[in-house]
Amino acid sequence: MTLGRLTILGSVLLPLLAAGCVTPTRAFPAAALRSGCDSSKIEVVKHDVHDVVLSVCGTYEDWRWHALNGWEYVGPSADQPLAEPMDSDLDGVPDDVDACLAQAGVSSLDVKLNGCPPPPDSDSDGVADPQDGCPNVVGIPQPDPKLNGCPPDADGDGVADNKDGCPDAAGVPNDDPKLNGCPPDKDGDGVADDLDNCLDVAGPATEDPKTTGCPPDKDGDTILDTLDACPDDAGEATEDPASNGCPDGKAPKPSP
């Protein structure tokens, strides 16, 4: 073979051989030896002819090819993978802020509860049992600790609105569902005792506070019709039922 042919052959083979050596995977053995990382855990992140970025057991390293020395370690890469936070209980709350590392929980603004299981809520009303004044009855959040988590009570009489026959008027408990939570009404006339001028006698409500809850008094002499011997004529009170409420206190003459 002539010298000319050898020169031509060398000019073709040398670049091919060099190109094979520049293959980034050729750097794996050197990277494994340098770091102690198993070569199976080394990957090519980026390759730019004579420069390569390798992931060596999760750390990015810069390597450069030299024709005489082969692949050489340059140093840690300027770009490193973002470290994933540890989350031992897999609850989405990183270990460094998880107050309950061994128990999956939920995020909380309270650092003492962040990542911890939520407290029990027996009635599922959103108010945890330790803060729920009615832990077994569905209610609503309320500022009063005694009522927090209890059903609403608009009139504040202690009878929840859903069981209160008079939700807008403070009353008292009653075995009758229709009267439960309603103001007391001794004579059952529908006029609450605190407004009724005739507590022991049933009567209608009127616009006059003096007569509301009392039986009718047609002649306006303050003697109720039921006791007035002369219900159509204003009179005066007497001890005699026959003349009570009659003019001049005299009993009416019998009709002929």
C-alpha cells in the first residue's frame, strides 16, 4: 500500500475512531469510578459534541472530551435537579413541616396540626368534636363555644329553630311540638302571658294593650261580656252577678 493511500485511509479512519470515543456513554466508567455510583444509575442529561452533562446518581456533573486523555471530570454542573422534599407518610405535607410524620393527615395553618389526621367530627357538620357544643347534631359554626356546632336558634331561647314552634319569639320548652319554644300562654288563647291582661281567661288579641287577651267587652265598661249582666250598656262592677256591669249597679228589668 502506498503512502498516499495510507494518508487517505488515515484521514477517514481517525475521525471515525475519535467520534466513537466521544460517545458520552464512554464517560460512564470514569464517572462511576470517580463517584462510586453504579454505572446503571448514570444517565446523559445533555450532550454537546465534546461536552456532556451526566446525571450521576441524581447529581449533575460536567464532563469534557480531550483527544489525549479522553473524558475528564470538569465539576458539578451549574444546573442541578430540584430536590424532591421527603414525605414519609405520603400525605402531601413535606416532612420538614409535618407535625405527624408517621400518620397521613391534611394541611393546616396551625403548625402543630399541619399534616396530622383531622380531629373527629361525629355529625359531619364541619365543627370538630372537641369544639362542637352539639357533637351528635348537625349545626353551624357560632362564636359562643357552648353553641358552636349546634343548630341555629334565632330567638336564643335554647330551642333550636328546627324544633321551635315560634322561632322568632323567645319561649320555653313544651312537649307539644306546635308550642315548643313559644312564649308561655296559660289560658291557651294565643296571646303570650307577658302580653295577656287576662291570664286565666281566654280572649282574642286586640290593639289595646289593656284588653288584649281578654274576652270581649262590648260596652267598654271593663267588665267582660262573660261577667257583664248588661253587656250592651256600660255600667259598674257589683258583687251581685245579676247587676254586675249594669248602669247604676241595678239589675236589668226582666222582659215582659
